[in-house]
Amino acid sequence: MKRITKIDTAAKTEKKLRVAAYARVSTDSADQLVSLDAQKEHYEQVIKNCPNWEYAGLYYDEGVSGTKMAKRDGLLRMLADCDRGLIDYILVKSISRFSRNTVETVETVRRLSAMGVYIFFEKENIDTGKMEGELMLSIMSSLAEDESRSLSDNNKWSIQKRFQNGTYVIGTPAYGYKNVDGRMVIDEEKAEIVKRIFASVLEGKSGTKIASELQEKGIPTARGGRWQSSVILGMIRNETYTGVAVFQKTYKDDRFNSRVNRGEKGMYRIEGHHDPIVSVETFRAANFAVDNNAREKGITKGNKYSKRYALSGKVFCGECGGKCKRKMIYGEVWYGCETHIRDKKKCRQLPVRGADVEAAFVNMINKLIYGRDAVLLPMSGKLLGGGNKDVIDRLEGLNAELETIAERRQAADRFFAKGLLDAAVYREELDALAQKEKEIHSLRTGIEGDPDLDFDRQTALNELLKYTAGAERLTAFSDEVFTKHVDRVIFFSRKEVGFVMKCGPVFRERI
């Protein structure tokens, strides 16, 4: 006879609900931190006292706003643990503690509900697992957001009043200054570094060079990081060093996003707000030097592609014609088509390794050095368009005059920086050079209007002929040679690249 084993159903144990809690305090004051400790203790007790609940941890954020989830590490960590399947249920004191942004609240609740994770908001008595709809949640979230906006508006009004009467205290003063009893005062040690940076710019040094020198000497930045060219440029552009304070350079929009103020809000400019580190004349001269250097390198405002690297902004996709973006992959530089990165169906061009492009350029330029007479010389006659050599020579003479003006301007900057040139004389010299430069550009425009003359290409070809006539074989990539002779690079495939020369032709090279 077969035996039947009876299973005792009472022995089965129901799986416990893994419950976490989230808390947030908006400031780092002592009272708020006491409140946070109380919340921690409260939730630990509540969860542990429920027999069907298992304590899954308490997540919290200190001293942060409730308008942006992306800035709250504690909340993001909790959501990540939800994604990993470590949490089933969440306790929160109120909707305003969770988020003061209606859209983010509703979207997060939807995301968690799809995972089977629900939230209980104690104050509003809302359980997202038992809601028939999102109406009540949306209403309560909107009220929390309106409250936040009201508090923000009141705070903004107070700040603006302090802007207007000059009593606003800058929380983090510019490098070279420190806060003492609510006033910006000069930090003598760091101020010397600021003066050195301005003097170095006037001596003709680049931001990269200055940053490298400061790094080598072990001089720390304001936050202890590395010196960068962008940091140096930011300091040169900062009027703060002349004793001027400009308030409300940025602002928060209606969605609590930080925006650069481009005239949407009023700015408050106070001259003589604090002691200057550099004179107004030195500040203007340094900015003029930076602008002049940018013009010489062809860098214009609004160009999103940095000129820090020789290939930056010059690499294009041969399939779709789009720009290729520089990016690091496992420690190596690659250039990938932006269209391909956004949508692989619209462009099939795969990324190309930067080192391969550089190697291809070296091969190409060496071929031109060896084949100069056969490849480059025949191009000269075609570009001259029937005998305009005298005109070419005249234009080259004007270019030489422009170079002389640039040298005189740099010399004036150096003399002024060293105190060897009076401010009035310095300004007079710059004005005279600017006028002469304007006249030369006018002459160039008139000559270059000749339809039979391709001056730019001829000039570029002359430079390439001059270089290849006496050049040694390249053994490594040269930023200087590339920048001087190449207009742009085209990726025809992952195995073939084209170099569009400034003198016109496209030289293809296998990778």
C-alpha cells in the first residue's frame, strides 16, 4: 500500500516585506540634524516592531534642496537598491520630504510601481500601492512644489535687496580672496599667484603653459585639484580682481534649474566693492592679449569644439558629413561620428582611433616631402590663374605687415606689464596699431576680390612648398605641422582617412 505524507501547511512562513525609509533635512543646522536623528530612530522602531516587515535600511540626505532628485545621493542610492530588488516598500514622512517637484514625484512613483515597490507618505496618508489613481498624489505634490516656490521667491527677494545695498556676502569668494566678518578681503599669499598669472599672460604665455608651471611648483587650486587652462582663462576674465562685484550671474528658473543670466534677470554691479588685486589697465591688457591670441589661432566665441587639441573641430564623417567627437575609450583617444553616436541607423561610421589618424598624417606628410616636385609644384601654376604673381607678392607683403603689428602689440603688452610703459602711452600705441591693422585688412579685401585669384590657397601652397623643401622626415605626429597645413580630416572608413589640405587637394591615406 502506498504511503501518503501529509504536509503541515502551518509550517509555511510568509515572506517578509523588505521595508526601507527615506528622510531629508534641508539645512545643516543643529536643530535639523537633531530632527534627522529622531527620524532615523522613529523609522527603525516602526519597521522593527512590525512582524511582517524586515528592516531594509534608512536612506537620508542632509543639507540639500528637495527640488532636484539628481542632487540627492541618499535618494539615488535608495532608488538604485530598488532597481536591484533589495526593497519592497518605502516609508516617507511627507511628499515634500520626498520631492518638491511634481513631475519628478509622479515619474518616480510610476517607475517604482512598475517594479512592485510602493511608498507610504505618512503626513498625507497616501499608499501608492492602494491608490486608484494619481490625482491625489499630483495635487499634494503640486502643493509641495508651490510651497517650495513661495519660499524660494521670498529668499530671492531678500537676496536681491542685499544685492542692491551691497550687503550680500559671497559664500565662496574668488581665488585670492577670503571672507572675514562678512567682508571680502585679500588673501595675500594667493593674491600673489593671481598677479603672477596676469603677468604671465602679458608675457605671451598660454593658459596651458601657465597651468603647467603652477602644477609643477605644487601650488594648489582653490579646491585642491589640478590647474587647467580653462581655470586660468576664467581668472583672466573675472572682473572681481579689479574690485568689482557682479551679482546674479546665474539664476533658478521656474523648474528650479540653474541658468546663466543672459539678460533674463537684472544684474547688480558694484564697483569698489572690495580691494583690487590687479589694476583695471592690467585686467584690460590681459584680456586683450587673450583675445588676440584666440584670433590668431582662429578660435571664435561660441565654438563648442575646443582648440586645445590639434584635431579638435576638424574631424568629419565621410558617410554623413557630420562632425566627429573626441572621446576617451579605455585610456585611448578615439573620434566618433556624432550622428552614429545618437542613432546607429542613420550613420554606420565606426569610431577611429586617434593614434591611427596621427600615424596616417605622418605617412602622408612624409610622402609629400619625398614627392614635393612631382605633386606640389604643378599645383602652383593652376592656382595663380594666369599670371598674378605680383598681386600674390603684394598680399604676402600685407600679411608680413600684420605679423609685425602683432609683434608690436605683444611687446607693448610686456612693457606695460613690467611697468615700463605709461598707461596713456600704452593705450595710444594699441589704438594706432588697431587703426593700421584695419587699413591693411581693407587693402586685402580689395585685392582678394579678384575672381581670377585664389590667394588663400596659393598662400597655403607656398607655405607647404616652403616646409617640404627643407623638412626632415617626420618620426612622430606634430601639432604645429598639422595645424598649419591641414584644413580638416575626413573618415572615409575605419581603414581610410583623407586630409583636406589648406591649399585645396585631399590626400587619402590607409590606416
